[in-house]
Amino acid sequence: MSTTWLPCGVYHETYAQDHAWWQTKFIRGKMVLLAVILFFVIPFFADSYGLSVCNQIGYTILGALGVQLLIGFCGQVTLGHAAFLAVGAYTSTLLILEFPWPAWMMQWGLAYPASIVIAAFVAGIWSVLFGLPSARVKGFYLILTTMAAQFITVDFIITQYISQIGGRGQAFSLPPGTIKVGPWVIDSDLKVYFMMLVLVIACVVAVVNLLRSRAGRAWVAIRDNDISAEVMGINVIKYKLLAFFVAGAIGGIAGAFWISNLAAISPEHFPWFWSLWLVGVILIGGVGSVHGAIFGSIFMVVIMEALQLAVMPLADTFPKLLMDFLFIKEAAFGLAICIFMIFEPNGLAYRWWQSKNYFNLWPFSY
């Protein structure tokens, strides 16, 4: 049977075929085209502003992936995920600026990659600490415990203590040449873009493969009905904490990546609103779908950038609009969530799935 087109029916004879990433030549062609666009078209045709928008999208995807795993796949509501991004960012920054790395690691540009791995682990462990209440509480009470992670981590520990290390005040300055991967110094939007692509692809592949594993099936069972999952022999507490660890680790990677886009890092880069923003991203993109984290991130970043471009020409006539843009952005964010909850509650990922089915099953697409 040809694998060029599979309109309907079951054509797979093995488990590997059924779970293959790209099951037809048409899908493989689409992925090759996507790779060409991401690695060749965008980098060499986009200007500095376009690359910065792409980097913002990648950062949002990395942050939203962890939230999607917790809320969409494990059913653990979180409103404090920005805390784990902050832990990753500050861990990576402190390791680069303060840790006495061997001279050969600094020379070969291995300090920053190593700091990303350590930041992911530290953020994962920190996330588990605030995930411990999930063993006893759920729903509204779990929301409060995850919010506590934000206030304890960012507003108290980082602001009052971590930020004071080295006598720098509130901000850690990242001198040029500090962020280095091998022989490449990450000192331009283009280099940050390529690093973002590598991290996003690696994290998406890791999450998708985890969801196809025993742990992923356990998370979905816990999300659907944790009592039934426990009756079936699933260690609910173990897999909940594993979900918090993985989500926190991805958040740590996001934070460690984001410092490459900043000249200085401070607690103001990780407000509580960013935690709420990431939840809104998966609500708009589609809860319970990796595509949802990607589509939601693209939608929210592009819409907000378009809104800012629309406001800027009016700044000369109405200067207060530019001064109050943060409040306009928050209002647009809330309006977007309301519109999607009313007219597209399943998110953009569901609309993408419907569009694919329409073409794949045509002329029987009903």
C-alpha cells in the first residue's frame, strides 16, 4: 500500500507505523518545507525586528509547553509558572557570572550550555517542591499553592536576596561575549534565533515522546479521572510530581534561553502576569495539545505586536495611548480569551485539526 496518501481506513501493520511521526510522503514534504522556511527563509529575509518577534514567540512556546503539560495533559492547574522561568534564568546567570568554571570550559564555550542543563534541573526540583500540595489538594486550592510559588520565589527570594549577590543591586548585567555556545558568541538576534529553534525543537520532541510513553498515558489518565487512575494501579502522586518536574525543567530552559536576549536580568522580567499570560496562551491555542502551545504563542505575540504597531502612529496625536499601552495590552489579552471561550472554546489547535480533516477526507469531509 502506498504511503503517499491515506484518505481513510487502517493501513498500519505495526505499532511503530501507527505512531510514526510522519506517516506519509505528503506529511514529510510539509515538514521539509517547514524546515526550509524556519532555517533558511526567515533568518535571511527577516530584519532585526522580525527576528526579535520570532525570538519572543519561541520564548513563549517554551514557557507555554510546561503549562500545557501540567494543565492540558495532567490536569494540574498552575498560575505561578513564571517563577520557574525566573529560577532557570537566575541559575544560568549566576553560574555564568559567579561560578569558577575551569578555564577550558570557558574557552570552549561550554559554560552556558552546561548552565542551561543545570538550570533545567534546579527549576524542575523547585517546581516539585511547590507541586507537593497536589498530593492532597486540587482545583482552586492548587491554584493558590502555585501562585504562592510566584510570590515566594520572585517577589521574596529573588528580589530580596538573589538579586543582591555581588552587590549589583536589582539587576545582573550580562556583558557582551558572556553568552557563548562553543566557538559562537550569541551576540545578535540572528544567533539567538537559531539557538531558539534548536531549543524549541528539542523541547517539543521531548514532550511529544513523553506523551507517547507510560508517563504520558498516566498523566492523561490522571487528568481524566485521578481516582480511576489510582484504581488501575497508577501511582498518582509520583506521576503528578513527575509532571511538575518536567514542566519546571522546560520553564528553566526557557528562562536560561531568555537571558541570551537581554543585556541585564531583573525580577521585573518575570511578573505574575506572565504566569497568567501563559495560561491564556494555551487556552487560545487549545488545551491538551502541543500544537495549542505553538499556535497560541504565535497568535498572542503577533496580535500584540500588531496592536503596538497600530498604536504607535497615533502616539503624536494621543501620547497617552503609548504611555498606557501596557493596560491596552492587558485589555486585549482579556478580550481575546473571552472571544475564544465563546466562539472557539477548543482553541486554534482544534480548528487546525478540523482543517486537516477537511482536506484529508474530501469529498467526504462531513
